[in-house]
Amino acid sequence: MNSNMLPFSDAVPLTAGQIRVQDEDFSVEEIMPVTPCGEGEHIWLQLRKRGMNTNYLANLLARAAGVHQRDVGVAGLKDRHAITTQWFSVYQPKPIDVNWHAVLPAEVEVLSVARHERKLRRGSLKGNRFEIRVRDIDGDMELLERRLTSIAAEGVPNYFGEQRFGHHGGNLDKAVAMFAGKYRPRDRKTRGLYLSAARSFLFNRILAIRVEQDNWNRALSGDAFQLAGSQSFFVQDIIDDDTRARITSHDIHPTGALWGRGAAIPRAEALELENHCLKAYADLRAGLEMAGLEQARRALRLDVGELCWDIDTDARVVMLRFVLPSGTYATTVLREVVDYTETQPDRAQSARNST
């Protein structure tokens, strides 16, 4: 499901603009739940990189330390066409004398180096801090500011971004072929990408229907509610004033299914809606169950933390700053703000920067 086909929480944005005209226009900084303790078998490095994908940099670190790339850990993959500040871990139980500043290319700045007891694992982030410049704004600036004010207060639908589905939705196509026995992934990592694409598609389908019905941020009987800032949830059959007040205050959020095997989690009206939404996708549901994934939940609403903005009317530029929790997408926020075009910088790339 192309993101342009997903319904918006409000009217379709009437303001247009361009992102990623330059690498500096898209900046991401990881927010970690822990800091290195100063001792242990792993070296943690905080690096700021430009125009380079995460896997390539992980390979550079492995070669510099004389270890296999599997001994290098990351908390998340970051965009190539951006300025990204992220953490890497390198397994090195013995003392090592590596001048990281010297062995890494000029596009990489070493911000800190310290030892820690554990390897970094995918998903171990608390969140990400974004600074995004949107250029060539075409539209009503007052309307744009009203939209941003609404998003700061109400949040946005928590769609999985297009990145989840691969180029032109190729990951979802491969998942369909895999479930039909017509394709076998080359390794577990690739298989996981296709499973995630299928699961994310089903979630987006549920959320899209609830946005169309204007209940993505309101309670249905039998909804499973996620506690804000937590993965914990509870199911409530009867919706009372206290529940409505907790939703309004963003203390809890309605959730949608991350499909897998096991008994359905919601009940009553919420369960009926999800069954109706996913009735046409029996093959995807069966494939995910056969793959061994378990039923889970994801919040339908995404709160946009610390959202602020600067609008330069003369230059037709807006600078956005906000924080999102791990597993959510900046483009999910951007699509609600502007009808954006993503411009890839025109540069002569060396082999090390290939994706």
C-alpha cells in the first residue's frame, strides 16, 4: 500500500515542498536508553556520518578492529542521504590500539569511544531526534502552521513508512511469493525483512480503515490500549468516561494488530473491525502464522515529541525538529505536514557509498 494511498488524519496537505535536497537537510540523532559503563568486552563508538549507509560503516569498523562484521552491533539502520549520529559496538575483549579517527574516512566523525558489557542489538534505541529542512514551500504558510500546531497536540496515524516495504513495495511482493512457496530467501535476515513487510502491510490496512472512520484516536469497545511510553496493553470491553479522558490526555492509545499466531487480542467492536479489514488477506495471515510470529499490538497513534518549527517565508523554507520513539518513521509525520518530493543529491558517489 503506497503511502500516498493511505488516508490522512486531516485533509490532504495543500502545502508542497522538497526534502533531502542536500544531506544537511535531514539530520537524525539516536537517543539511547543507556550509556556505556566504561568497562566490558565491547567498544561502543558514537559516530556522525554523512552520505554513507550503516552497513558499509559497520564493515569499515570490523576491518579496522580485525573482527567479523557480525561482531559489530548497531541499534538501528540510518539513511544514507542524511547527517546521522548513531552508536556502533565492536566486540574486542582484549586491549586494542586503534586510532578510530585515522582509520575512518572524512565523512565520519568520531564523537565518543567507551567500553561496555553488552553488544548493541537492533531495536535497542529509546528513540531518534530529527531536524528536517523542507525547501521550496509552495502553499499557504498560515495553513501549514495550523497543521503543525494540530499535529503537536494530536499526533499522527502511526503508519509504517514506505521504507518498510522496499523499493516499489518489493519486500511485500517477495513475502507473497515466499508464502506461496515460489521463492526462498537467501538467509534469515532477508526472510525477516519480508515477514516484517507483510505484518506491516496488515497493520497499515487496519489503521487506514480506522482513519477513514475517524476512530484511530478514539476508543471502540473491546479495544486493546497501549500505555504511553510502554509496550504494555490492556483490553477494555466497556468504554467509560475515564477511558475517554485517558485517550484525550494521551495516557493510552488504541492499538492495531501485528499479525501472528495465537488467539486474537481485541474483543467486541474492535475485533469485528480487524476481522473485516483483514478478511481479504488470508494468505498473508496464514503465512505469518506458519512462520511462527506471535500476535502483538502497535499503537495506532504516534505522538510527535518536542515538535517545533521555524518558517522562513521569504526563503520558502521550514525547519522541523521533533523526537520519535524507536520503530516509528519521520516520513509518517512529514506526509501529514506537506506533500513532499524527495530529492536525492546529484553527486559522483564512490563505491563505499553504494546502498
